[in-house]
Amino acid sequence: MKKEKIDVSKKDGLELYFEKDFNPENKIVALGFHGLGGIGHLTTRFIVESALEQGKGERIGYVIGRMIPPFVEVLDGGRFGFPYELFLIEDKVIMLLIRIQPWLDDQPILADIFTNYAKTNNIKAFVLFGGVDVNVFPERREGDLPLVYIANKAFLDNREYIMPKLNMEAAPKGILVSGGISLFLEYATYRNIPAAAMFSPTLKGTLDKKGAYNLARKFIELAGLTVSLTKIKKEIDMTQKLLESLQGQGIEPRETRTTGEEDLSHVFT
């Protein structure tokens, strides 16, 4: 059966293609990039894959065009995933799963086409996911590091409507936000669309599944979703137990942290 093209937004070699009909009004658009600790990507992936498995989400579209990365991700059953795919979760949240990190030239284009689409379709808000270096909290113990957020004026002025239970700390003053997150925040602000970014503390050079799980769980709570992350939590706990077992046997896991001299500890990504 041939799929009907429902809606397309196009810009500079990339276009937003919807393969299913749905009502985008008053929905949150959420996404995260590969970055510090892999937090942004993993947070999005955990929510999307859990929702699909539980029958609470479906793919509704993807981004296509001359500037997409020349890769696809192999999935189960001989299927594959596009670099940038769109999923509708419980008819409340549109999630952009960025499977492949965008080229630098792609990132402002993605921010442009998505915020333009959001403006013309009455999207409620954007929420971005990312990691923040643990070193920005020098006076706090590791077990007491908070999830933090930043937001534009449109979001803060409408906070009670968008996320009335936003019980997170504001990010420390003076820290830089970089990459795709900053671009989405800037384009959303330019178009007067509410936008916020949420960050989980993490270490440079790691793939921090626990940090991503904590952020995913918090977003599910704040967005009023019912997606369960129990399976993800079990997998993370099993991995932790394996690492502890190896250490108990005197086998040290290979260090994954980088040791460069450049000081980027006060940068979100």
C-alpha cells in the first residue's frame, strides 16, 4: 500500500516527511544529540524504544534530503532506521530520535525546519536532553548531583501550562551550552516558541546509561507519560553488578574516560 505524504517542511537540502496523519497541536517536541556522556541520544532512545515495545508509540515520519548522513542503523527483523526519525508517544510527545550524529552543517538546518514547523502547527514546547560535566558542581557529593535545566522566557512565562511539576534545579550560572541544543534553543526563542533543555550530570568520555535513564524517567514524569523504563533499569543494574564482580576478581574494566589537556569541563553538550 502506497503511503500518502501528509506534510513536508523543506529547507536547504533537508525535508521533514510525515508518513502518518496526526494532530501536532499542543504537543511537546523532545530530542537529544550525541554529546557529553551520550546523554541526549540515550535519553531519547530509551523513551522511544520502551514506548514502541509497550505499544505506546509509533513512527510517524523522518527527515530526508541531500544532506542526511550516509548511514542507516540496522534494526531487528532485517529493518533499518533513518538517521533522523520521528515518533509519536502516547499522543502527547513528538520525539526526534537522532540515530546518527548530524554533520555540523545539518544542525542549524534541523533547528530551523523543526522550529518553523512548530510555529506553524502550534507546538506546545521544545524539550532538549543533554549532559553536563560533574565538575560544574565542585561543592556537591557525587550521589547528590542534581538534574538541572535552562529555559527561554516563553517557556518560563508558560511553565504552569507546559510543565507545572517542573521540580528541577536551574543550571549554574555562567556555563556554556553548545551544539545542536543551543541552536534549537536559539531558533525556538527567535520564533517565540517555549523551549527548555534538561541536563544530567556525567563524565567526559563515557557512555552514561544511568545518567540517561535518570533524565528519561524525569521527563516521563514531567510530560505525564506512562512509559515504563523497568527493562532499561534492569539492564543497567545487571551491567553494574557485572562490573562490580569483575572488580572483585581484581579485573579492572577498561577506562573509558578521555584524558586530554583541554579544559571543557564547564560546557553542556
